[in-house]
Amino acid sequence: MRKLCAATAILLSIAGSAYARDKLLIQQYQGTYGNAAAVVAAAQGMCERNGLDCEIKYINSGPLGMQALVGKSIDVAFVGTETLVTGIARGAKAQLVYGGYQSLTLSLVARNDVPIRKGTVKETLEQLKGKRIGVTMRGSQTEMHFLSLVREAGMKPSDFIIVPVGGVATAYTALTVGKTVDAVMIMNPLKQICVEAKTCQLVFDADTVEWPPELRAMKGASVAMAMRTETIEQNPDLVNRFIRAMDEANKWIRDPKNRDAVVKLLGPSMTLGDIPNADAVRRSWINDDITQMGDGKLSRSGVQGVVDYLSAQGLIDSKPAVSSLVYRDAP
């Protein structure tokens, strides 16, 4: 009888743990690769194995993601590190817990009917002087990185007309259909669309452009995941389980033998409409993002580079210590 009771207790304990998972609302961007680690972790059981119920919430800009985190609409933001650090420096109670993208990820693409001769960054930007440049949102990483290139070329922000165009889908429409902008600073897959479908032209490739030193210093911490400080302080075990789930998902994604499965899992949400050569675009897009994503580690020197950049641009009043910005057990 005692054995039966003990066995029953064990089974009840297992059943209880299976259903008492901690829910996390995690930011993702509609129609992008973006926070693929969270999507994979939710779909492939990494969250469940670590006692988490991961729900994906679509918020298509970094500043809005930061606002949602602070406002408790989500539990994990997936945002450009400049936006995160700016928010924290201005009083937001949050810390970086995991790497999103290690490499700089933004490319500049233009309409095919905009005449651009190949040249240096400076020579190219001079040809775009007076043009309308799309960014996801004013104050976003897309705008900041474009203006860093502008300043490095000895030009002024006022030499261009900055236009917010939203996420990838609306940016592409604004560029090629509405033609309300001449070029866009944007994340993948617009680069791949320009190269594979040839419906636009690639001007600056994120992987090869000569970034200014102030941006190169950020490598290793381009995009990060962040959680509220109160969550970290009250439930560090939850945070550590989340990190483990992301590590497992990243490892699965980066394993070459899973590449077809990654494409199958993420493909339906990475919509391309009637883009020519859509399958080739999607696979090239995924391959490039996996490389840019890296292994989830947050470079502390990269975070310091972000702090230095924001301070130099007058975007933050003081320089917070990296140790205060990054969760102590973050990879």
C-alpha cells in the first residue's frame, strides 16, 4: 500500500509540474526571422522541458517592444541594444538576459529606378542626398545606424528626409509599390529580396559595409532579449530556465542537419507574398540570420560599445555600468 501511495505521489508530482509551467510572453516581429530562438523553443518543446509556457507576441518595432516590456504587456523584449540601453538609462527597470543578434544586421536597399553608382560609403550617400530614407520608426536602431553612416561620411542628418515605414512588409510596399521612399535601412529579408528577386537594389550589405568604428564596437551585442528587473530579482530560477531554453533552441537551429526543419517551421510566418524566387529568398534569408544570430552570448564589450555610442551622441545623460545592464548569469 505504501508503495502504491508513493508511486501515486510521484505521478501527481510529475503531472503537477507538467501543468504548472511559468508563462512568458515573448516579443517577435511579424513576417521576419527575428526571435527565431523563442519561436523554435515554443514549438519544439524546449520551453516545456524547462517548465515554461512560451507565447509569442508580435510587436513590430524596438521602441514599442521596450514600452510593452515596461508596461508588462510582454515579459521578454527582443530589441536593438541601443534602444534597450537608452530605456534603462532613462529609468526603465530591465536587464539584458540573452543575445538576439551578435552581428550588425541592417542593410540599405533602394528602388531599382534610383540611379546609384558603386563607390565608397561617402560616394554612395552623396548620391542619395535629399532622398527619402525609410526607417522602421523614428528613434529606432534603423535610424541610428543610418545616421552613423551619414556622420562618418561627413554629412548631416538634414541632408536626408527620414520617413518611418514600419516593419519589413510595409517598408517593402513603401519602397516598391507606393514609392513613398527612395531607400530603406532595414533588416532581412529586404537584402535577400533585392539579390534573389531583383525587385530592388542592395546598396549597403550589413555583412560587408564599412561600418563606422562606433558601430563596430557594438559587435557581439547588436540585438538582445531583456526582462524586467523585478522578474529577475523575484524569480532568478525562471530567468535561468528561460536562458537554458534559448540555448537549446539556438543549438538546434545552428545544427546543419536541422536546416530543412528550420525552414519548414519558420517558413509559414516568413511570408513573402508573390515575391519572385520566394523559396530561394527565404532559404538565403534564414542562412544569413542564423549566422548573424550567433550562439546567444552577450558580448560585454559590445554592450560597452553601445553605452559609449549613446553617450557620444548625447542620447543618454550618464553611462550606466555594463554590470548593471546585463543580468549576472546571462551567457
